[in-house]
Amino acid sequence: MQRSLLPFLLFTIAPFAHGQDLLSLLGEDSTVIYTNASFKTTRVINSHSLENTAHGVLDFKIGHRFGMVNEGASQFFGLDQATIRLGLDYGVTDQLMVGVGRSSFQKTVDGFVKYKLLRQCDGGCHTPITVALVAGMSVTTLAAEEVPWYGAGRTDYFTHRLSYSFQAIIGRKFNESFTLQLMPGLVHRNLVALAAERNDLVNIGVAGRYKLTKRLAFNGEYFHVLPDQGPRDQYQNSLSMGFDIETGGHVFQLHFTNSTGMFERAFITETTGEFFKGDIHYGFNISRVFTLHDPKKKAREKAAASGALN
């Protein structure tokens, strides 16, 4: 049923938006060397990774999920079906990132804000982990008669269509090959089908990456919705695994997952497929980045001019 939600957590992130790093407040050396390339892109598979889009960079993402493999030859093992998400992510600063996307799954529009509170570094500081905060929101734009959780005669309020997600990402790049992150979070749905269901679902995720070659890595992620949160017999926990392939300005992610949707409410709380019974979607993500603004360009030009004068 509908509940009021605590004020959206964007205001908790806003004080950091000017780009001041927490390390400067702790008195760390300003010439720190931050750890990079924990993952090849800002997504592990469905979930956010430790990485952010760089300042001034626009990342165009295409997510694609075919039907389930176990649907057999009549559906060409799922290849006759498709679910798509198109997204744009932008680096406001190196620490602050925003994004928006549109999914064919329930015709959903989603958006998020992601901020790196702490950044692991290789020199100039003693921060062994990266900590990021993500706040997201989604709205379903299906016609009222198409919405699966609307009962007969229910009034179609816009607020019923909204859901929110809040997540902390805590991780570390242990060496050039291995990265691991934990993702405790909460998904709030303004409307649920039954009074016995909870609007707020607490979950925890784990994700990792193992680098196989310079341009190839294996990724995996798993989300567990904590038990005793109302009847959830029809839903499964999300499990995904696959490979990242880097080719110049593109990153291709090829994977298998039991989740159809590609935004938090869908893949964390509404996954219906059982991975080990063959309810698996083959899918891929494509990431292409464009530099819209180079914040270091003036500094390089100034340094070059100074060198020429000398």
C-alpha cells in the first residue's frame, strides 16, 4: 500500500557537490594518487560499480536483455525477445555523477545521483577503500490497465508509479587483477500489490571483478533481499555473471542474468527467474564515452605557454 517516504536523499549528497574531497578535510596530502580502473566501466552488470564517469565526460549506455534461454527453439532460445535500456551518465566532477535512462521494461524512466565519499589511493593518503553513495528514482509510464500490480478499480495516482533506491558501495581494488565491493541498500516502492508486502525492502549485494587480460575481465554480482520482509515467494534474488571486453572507446559487457529489468527496483526486488533452473537471460551492455568538457585543458595550455616562454 502507499506510504509516505522520507525526503529524498539528494540533500545528503548536495553538500559534497562542489567537489571538495573528504581527504582534504582530514588533512591528507593534496598530491594523492587515486586508485583507478577498479572496474572497466561504471556498472558491474546491472549494479553500479566503484567507478564514476570522469569530470566532463558523457557516457552513453545501451543495455540489452534477450528472453530466457530455457524457452527453447521456438523462441530461438530467447533471442526472439528483447528488453532494452538506453542511458546517459555524466561526470559533473570526478566525484559526482548523474544519470538518466529509459527502459522498455514496464516503460520505466529512471535517474540517479552517485557521489564518491572516499576514494582509495595508491599514494599521498592512507585510505584503503572507496565508498560511494547512490540515490535513485524510477517512474513507470505504462497505461493503468497494463500495470501488473493495480487492482480492479484502483485509482491511478502518479505517486503510485514511483520507486526509490538508496545504496552504499564499499569496495577495494586489492591488486591489478582483483576488485571486490559490498552494496547494502534499500528499495522503496510507493505502491505494492498486497497489504502484507512491505514498501521498503532492505538488501545487500556483493560484486567482484577479476582481470584476465589487459582488455578482458570476468565480473559477477549477487543481490540478496533480507528475509522476513513480507511474502516474496514469487521473486528470486538477482545473480549475474559475464565478461567485460574493452576496445578503444567502447566497453562491451557480455553476460548471463536471471533479471529482466536494469534499474534497482526491477532487478533487486522483482526478479522472477531461477538462475540454476535455466531462467537465464543472455544480454550485453555497451558503453561509449564522449568528452564534452576538459577541465584540465586550460592548465595544460598554460603550462605549455609557460614552457615556451622559458
